[in-house]
Amino acid sequence: MVKLKIEDIKKLRENKRNFNQMFDLVVNISGLDLKKPENRIREKVKLAHKVRDRKICFIVESLITKANETKQKVLKISDLDFKKSEGKKLAKEYDFFVVEAPLMPKVAKVLGKYIGPRNKLMIPIPPTAKNLSLVIQDLERTISVNLVKQPLIQIPIGTEKLKDEDLIENFNIAYNHIAENIENKGGNIKSVYIKLTMCEPIKLL
């Protein structure tokens, strides 16, 4: 098993910048023909700790008051009558689209063509949801794991603000998930790196 050590994290932390850098897990893969759809991966994985802030767009009716309290983007069904350029801009700007469950068919019909190609998700929630801040916290721990065209997966596991132990816990969940997936598909992990945004990576395997 590949392990991320506290010494590796501390070494990377020496590369200070004037912004909050992101720790990334980088996994190179061999032995998989990605031209075959069954060998590709498009998944969302929930880690133990917050990875980063997320820009979320709520699309609701009954929950409009609660959604506005989150200070995130809030739309109603009547707001979805927009031009193609506006749809593309919305899909690009927001990480997740949280939709009141009864509205899902209508929202999917309008937004699906814009957010689908970007691997963005529509998350259904019941109209009776009581705490939308918990929904946000959940999504802040969620990452996208994509293996589509290139035999490489690079995913964020947390920022410099995260404690060393929490980074290691996030790393273990993410790496184990990837390794199990690749093994099940008959592929191999060729190499593994950990890096910060603005520095050279450290090889772990």
C-alpha cells in the first residue's frame, strides 16, 4: 500500500506562496485501454475532511428562503429560461447544482446539456430538507475522479489549511478508492505523486 507520510507533507509545506495552495494526489496508470468505455472512470468520491470551498447553485421553489440564507447562488424554475451562452457560463462557474427533487426532470432538460460535458452533478434534495448548510459541507468533501482520455488521475485532497493528519486521511480514502477501481478493471498503478499547486511533486511510488 502507498502511504503519505507527515514528513512528505512538511517538505511540501516549505514551498510557501502568498495564497492557500492545494495538495493534489497524482496517479499514473498503465494496462488500460481507455478507448473502451468500460475502462473509464467518472465518479464522485466523498473524503473525510473538507477539500475546499465550493460554488453551489441551488435550484429550488419550496426551499427558496433557506437557500438564500446559504449565501450561494439561488435560482427558481422561472430563472432557467436563458440563452445558450448563459447556460454555458452557469455550468462553468458552479461546481454543483443542488436541485429540489420534484424539479429534477425540468432542470435536467434545461441544464443537462451544459453541465453533462463538464462532469458536473445535479444533486436532488427533498423539499422538506431542514439544513442546507449540511448539504454544502457534504459537497465540500466531495471530489471528482475522472479517467477518460489520459491514463492519469489528478485530484485535490485538501488545502494548506488542512491538518497533516486530515490530509493523510483524505489521501488514504482517495488512493484506496482509485487503486481498487484500477485493479478491478485489470489495470496497474504505475506511479504515485503528491504535490502542492506551485512546487515539484514528491514521488510516493
